[in-house]
Amino acid sequence: MPRILMVGLVVAMLVPQAAALAQQTPAIEVYKTPTCGCCNKWVEHLRNNGFTVRTINLDRLADVKARHGVPSRVQSCHTGLVGGYVIEGHVPAADIQRLLKERPSGVLGIAVPGMPIGSPGMEVQGTKAQPYEVVTFDKEGRTNVFAAHGR
Ligand SMILES: [Cu+2]
């Protein structure tokens, strides 16, 4: 086969794969306060797992959380938006990928309430991780366990 055809074939094979990869790694918008260190560490965790992240710094996040229906009892230090879902707090990248794959209906998003030690971006060296849950939440403020970690 002439070399030019070979190259063309390889490119033709790679392009759909690149498109598929881009689909698997959607862009996420992250609202956080400018001085939040653990927020930056979580953003790093997302990037290390293939997400494209755009951060938006705000002095207060209450309006963002209210606008996107994050119930107060599951709130944390940052709020992400991806694929039509809300990601609240230190949610592991794998759980976001699973959410985007399963696309549950009637769910606004998933959250790790508070800031449990050992969740992505909340690792403390020499400190034992505490068990924590990822919960779904809906527009009525109802929550359900989506994943459990660290037990
Ligand atoms: Cu945090």
C-alpha cells in the first residue's frame, strides 16, 4: 500500500477514537471561592482523570447553589456543572463518569456533603480516611445513596 494511503488510514482510524475520548471526558464548570485550597485539589483530581475543567471564582456561592437546587444539608465548598447535572463537593471523578453514563432521570445531581477527610482533594497525610457517601439529590430535596466509599 502506498505510504500516503497508510497514513490516511491511520488518521481515519484515530479521529473517531479521539472524538469518543472527548465525549467520555466532558467539560465541567466549577464554582468556588478564590481562596479554597481543597477546591483546587479536587479540580486537579478531575483533570488527572481526564476532565476539562473551567473554574469560576466567586466570593459567595449561596446563589449558585440555590439556583441549581443544591439542598442545604448536602452542601459543600464547591459546585460543579457537567452534562446537565450538578456536582456538589468532593465527588470522586469515577462517580461523575458513572452518573454521566447512567444519566438517572429525576436527579439534579450528586453530592458529597461536607468535606470528609480522604475524599478526593481532602486527603490529609497521616490521617485515616473517613467513610463517606455520594448521594443523589432531586428538586424536592430528597437524597439517595449513589455510592459509598472508605468502608
Ligand atoms: Cu473542600
